[in-house]
Amino acid sequence: MSNVSQKSALLIAGPTASGKSALALRLAQARNGVIINADSMQVYAELRLLSARPSAAEEAQAPHRLYGHIGGAEAYSVARWLDEAARAIEAVWAAGQLPIICGGTGLYFMALEKGLSEVPPIPEVVRQKWRGYGDDLHAALAERDPVMAARLGINDRQRIIRALEVIEATGRSLSDWQGHGQEGAFLNHINIERVLVDVPREVLYGRADHRFDMMVSQGAVDEVRALPPLDAALPIMKAIGVPELSAYLRGELRLDEAIDLAKRATRQYIKRQLTWWRSKGADWRRINADTGV
């Protein structure tokens, strides 16, 4: 990568309904920026409303990249996003503009700054062993890989299983693989400004409730109705609002019940996001999107 020291990037993260997209738009207009999506649901073309994707009018006010660019039948991954984001960022630099990476998916930001560990394929027999393990997974990890056990909470089942798979299949801690990946991270040695939009939890809950009501009034039910028949295991089918409104369309719930369940799921998601950024965002500058301070 040439002229690395001259390149910079602005990262804007925060929980849903925090106002980060509006902040990114204002800063893109003020700083000759291009907004690059870092939200795992806003990549899907079919979900403009339910993913709270920027509107067509907002997209017209500043360049936006990686929004609504794939179909819901595709199972998007962190690795694919990282590849696409890296190419988008390089194009922005080549045009003499500022890349503004904006979203709420913490793993995307981690991949940009820390890289992805190139762990060899895990044998299926090892995967099945740990996915079907009936005893205390965290205790098993602490015995085999105390470094990763110290990093992971006892209820973080998915990542605990991943760490166990890696230590058994490779004989090396996942922390070793992650350290190796960080050496080649895309934003390594780049001048980075990190902004975490900080809004009190109860304010976020109120905003999210109001926003979901607006989504429904603007056509979220029709958005779900228009989805093609898709495997329920695909990420798009798990987007908040899709399962709940699908149940309403099947006659399993009243609309008000579906709305209440979707709002509850949103609040649970906000709680998880706040927990994530509390542990991962220590070196991010916290601001209020409304006041800018």
C-alpha cells in the first residue's frame, strides 16, 4: 500500500437508533467523505425499511457504498465484507476523499483494524464434538486454552466453541491466530479517527420504539410480504422485524403483537450492542450525535 502515512479513515460506530447515520452524513458533507456501510443487515437490497438503511434522498446528499448491494438469498460474511470494504476504501483514497465507515456491526470494525485470522479448516469431527458437547464449555476451554477463556464470557457459547475447535484442530490458541492476522490488518498504520455515538439506553429504547412504528407506517409489512421464499436460517430472515411480521402475515400473531415482539427484540439487540462497545470501545471517542460533543 503506497503513501500509507498520508491515508486516513473515520470510523463511526454505535448502537441502533443512536443517530450514527445522520452524523456520518453531516461529516461526509463537511469533509468530502464517502460513507461505507458497516452494518450486516443494511447490505441487503430487500430491507431498506427494516434495516434502517439510508433513504434514497439521504444517499443523494453524499456518496454511499455497500448499502443494499446484495440479495437476501446470499449468506453474507465478515470476510466478504472486509474484502469489499477494503476495495471501496482504496477507491475513496484514490479519489482524494475521506472514507467514513459507519455501522453497528462490531465484528466488521474489528476485522478492519485487527484483520481476520487465517485458521486452517476445522475437521467436521471436531466441529461436531464441540457443538454437541454437553458439559461446561467454558470450563473445557479454561483447561485447554486459558488465554481465550479469560477473554470470553461464560455465556458466549458461539465463540467458546470456536476457540475449542481451533485449539483442538491446530494445537494453537485462537489468540495466536488472531495476533498473526492483526499484522496484516487493512487499516494497520493508517491514521484512524474513531467515534462512538453514545446515547443513554432508555433514550435509545424510546427512539427505537418510535422508529419501528414509523417503519410499519411506511410499509415494513409490505417489505416482508415481498421477500421471496428463503431458507429461515439465512441472515436476512433473522433481521429484527422479519420473523415477527412474517408471523403476522401467516396469521399467527395480531399486528400489535408482532410490533411489540419486534420492539422487544430491538431492545435486546441494543443491550447486546452496548455490552459489546463497553468492552471493545475503550479507545474510541464518545460523542452525542445530536450535540456533537
